[in-house]
Amino acid sequence: MKLITRNTDYALRAICYIAKENKIVTAPELVKVLGVPRPFMRKILQRLSKEKILESHKGQAGGFKLNLLPKKISIIQIMHIFQGQTGLDGCFLKKDICPNRGKCILRKKIRVIENNALTQLRQINIAVLIKG
Amino acid sequence: MKLITRNTDYALRAICYIAKENKIVTAPELVKVLGVPRPFMRKILQRLSKEKILESHKGQAGGFKLNLLPKKISIIQIMHIFQGQTGLDGCFLKKDICPNRGKCILRKKIRVIENNALTQLRQINIAVLIKG
DNA sequence: GCTTAATGATACCATATTAGTATCTTTTGT
DNA sequence: ACAAAAGATACTAATATGGTATCATTAAGC
């Protein structure tokens, strides 16, 4: 049960760092601070700026800064970006052969648990993470 | 965020079916009822009997039955069998370069959410699933 | 304007996990 | 003896994730 993936993890740390520094931060700087492989970090940053979480500046003295207030970035957004729909995996078995005749208790229970987790994740934002 | 995997799903359905029938059930019967590929189902059943969830009987008129009361089988046990430790993914970054100086808020928050999910999963057992 | 240091875009490779298959042996009721 | 079941084990395929490489584009600063 892995809630967040490496991608997401790196992305969140990068965002936290940028939020704390509150200036334009370059990829090389993040690579150095976070110890993440350079091309991988770059890929993540590109994705984040494409998704409008970060704002990028090209050219010399370029880099990235936040495009939103820290409290407006919840970790669930980042999960969405790197892990796709955080949702509710569909039933593996076709409905009509499901032993529970369509009313799949298992699925229902799992869904509740997943929704609880999602609700909790929704409440964690970057401001929370950097304040401690 | 996939709480349970296909393996686990199939295993749970097989167990539910066996629990409901309350008799010795053969692999071919489960294959037919659940529509799962035969060799795959067999593999799962073998695993379950090796783990003492099911009790197996060889030879003609053989098959599987439960080795425990339905309410004594929680879905978290099955997850453990097919998905390994349901635990808490460690921090990807080495502690000393973690931007939060060792007190990793993100990790702490995630851990709480995971534990909540685990607690909820622990309460779902086969008896609950077959009763509805 | 040229150089340099940055990001953008894209295509590719590596690894791990999960899903699924094949085959042969052993057991047991009839 | 035979048939029908499970046991054991080794293999293959698909998918997701993690990571690399390369070239183009942009813009600051001399």
C-alpha cells in the first residue's frame, strides 16, 4: 500500500524548497539540495510547470518559482499529476459473475477507506508541510 | 492509490465463495464461478493453503475448505500474503539531506493516513463480506 | 551579436512488480 | 488401474515506475 510514489515525493520536496526560499530556484540547485538525479528532477519540474504549479523562466538566471500560494497546493494535486487518478480501482470481475450479485460489499468497503484517505490527503498542503 | 491488488481481490472472492458454500470446493468450480484464469486461480489457492487460510484435500473428490472461521480472516491478512508488508514506505531521501532536517512532516502525515487505512482494513473480515 | 546558463520537448532504456502460463509430480476415491 | 484432484516449480508477458540522453529554444549579460 504505497500512497505516494517517488515522483510525487520528489515533487513535493522540490515545491517545499522553492516555497521556503521564496525566490527563483534553478534545477541544478534543487538537484544539489535534494540529491535527486538531475535529468529526473528536470523532468519533474517540467511537468510541474506544465501543470501550472510552478512558473518557469527560461534563459540565463532562469529557474522556477511557485505559481500558487503554498496553502493552495494540496498534496493530492501533485499525486494526481504523477500518479494519475487517485481513484478507486474498478471491480476486476465483471459485475454479473461477482459472487455478491452486483452488490459488491468488498468494493464498497474499500471505496469508503479510500475516500477517507483522500479526504485526509486533501487537507495537507504545502503551507502545512513547510510550517511543521 | 491501489489498496488491494488483483491477487488479493481474487483470493478474497474465492474465500468468500468457499465460506458461503461451506463445503469442499474444487479449483475448477472456483474458476467457473469467478471467471479467473485456471492456472492463476490454482496458484492463489495453493498459496492460501500454504498460509493455512485454507485447508486442502488432495486426490479425487479433493478441494479446499476454510481452515478458520470467516470472522477470523481479515482482509489485511490476505493483503499481507499477496502484497507483502502493507507498511509505510520509508523516506526516499537520506535523512540528513531532507529539507525538513530529519523531522519529516510529510512522512509523518502519510504515516498517520496509512495507519488509519490499516485500522479500517483490519476490521473487515470474511464474515462481514458475506453477510452484507 | 555572441556566449552561456538556464528551461522545453521528446524519445529512449532499465528495473521491479504484477499477472498469467506451462508442466510435471503426488495423492486418493472409485 | 484410472481419473480427478492438489503440490511444486519454473517460466513468460504486461505494466508501471524510475531514470537517462539529446537536441532545441530562450534570455541575461558582456
